[in-house]
Amino acid sequence: MSAKTIINTKNAPAPIGPYNQAVKVNNMLFVSGQIAINPADSTLNTSNITDETHQVMKNLEAILKEAGMGFENIVKTSIFLSDMNNFAAVNDVYGSYFTANFPARETVEVSRLPKDVNVEISVVASV
């Protein structure tokens, strides 16, 4: 088995369970689902779906940066929504973080997310 490297940064929320922000194996980075926790003060940003999604994307960006990567390295994204009626707003914010060569993705509605947030996003990236 290939050695795995644990990726953690103070610029993204600390894990709230027995997991890491990300794990790198060979050239692949597996980033745990991120929610809208502001790492500066640990507050939850759910004032509106647009701000909430931006916070999620900023958290993902911080973890990618810690691993020496960026949004251009993402090959797969999983988006979990508590309400599919938020799809268009989340999609607009999500899309603004990419310039080309969009990753593969699924978006699913779930009955509940951690801390009762509205959106959670996880990614897989590759160098």
C-alpha cells in the first residue's frame, strides 16, 4: 500500500469527528466534506445559501492550497444539499471557482447534514 500523507491546515475548520481534512495518496488528494464553518472563529455561516456556499468553497480552497493544489486540480466533486431548491444558487457560486475543464460531479439531496447546514461539498484532486 502507498504511504498516505495527512493534510491539515488552520485556514479551514478543524475536523469535528475522527477524520482529517484531507489525505494524499500518491498523486491523489481526498478532501473530506466541508461545511460553512469559518475557521477564524469557528462560527457557522448559514445566513443565506450564497454566503454559505462561498464559505464552503473557501474552506476547500485552503485545504487544496495546503496540499499544493488548486481548483484546477479537482477531478471529482460531491455536493450534498438539504434542499434541491438551492441547486441553482449553489451551482452559481460553485461554478465561479472554476475557469475551465470542470470536474466530474454529482449533486444529491439528503435528509440532513452535519450541524443542520444546507450544503456540504467534498472533492478528489490530482496533481
